[in-house]
Amino acid sequence: MAYGVPLVMNFTLAIPYIFINGIMLGIAWYLTVIGVLPRVAGVSTPAGMPIIISGFMQGSWKIGRIPIYRTFCAICRMVFLLQTADLVACREENQTDTIECSLKKCQQRQFSHGGEDVKY
């Protein structure tokens, strides 16, 4: 999920990216404790195993649906955070453009008055 996402020195994206895994682990643990999910078998699945099959290998179809839910939540979270970061960047860019535009107008006014300091 992090390929191409600027997480270094970008706390808007880095902090949720770091903590969401712990939150999802806590939710899975809580669901196991209250009995919604069965306990996992502790089978070590290969690294390239698809997420659904690795859940089934742990012992139940209920465990197999949790990685799907977790992946869906991660995608929704990243889309929301990237849209928020894009909105902030657009606002900063528009503010910078406004400042640059007003500076150009001020310079044009001074140039049209022969370079004299004119108070506005």
C-alpha cells in the first residue's frame, strides 16, 4: 500500500499508516476473545500466498474473510488520506499563486510609476 506514497516527513500520511495495523490487530484480537472468530491454527503461510487462502489455511472461512475486510479498510483509509493530502496541497498551491500574483501586480504598479516608491 505504501508504494509511491510520500510517508517520510509527511505526518498527515505517516501517523495513520503506522497505527492502522495495530488498530486492525486489536480488532481481530477482540473478535477472537469474544468468540466471533475462532482461534488461529498458527500455520505459517508462504509469503506469496493470497490473503484469502492464507486465512483458510489458518483454520476457518471466518478467518479468511478478515484479511479481505482489512485490505478493504486499508484501501479506503489510504484513498481518504490521499484525497485529504491532495486538498491541502491544492489549497497551499492556490495560496502561493495568489501571493505571487499580488507581488507581480505590485511590481507592475511600481514599474508603471517610474520605479518610485508609491504608497498604496
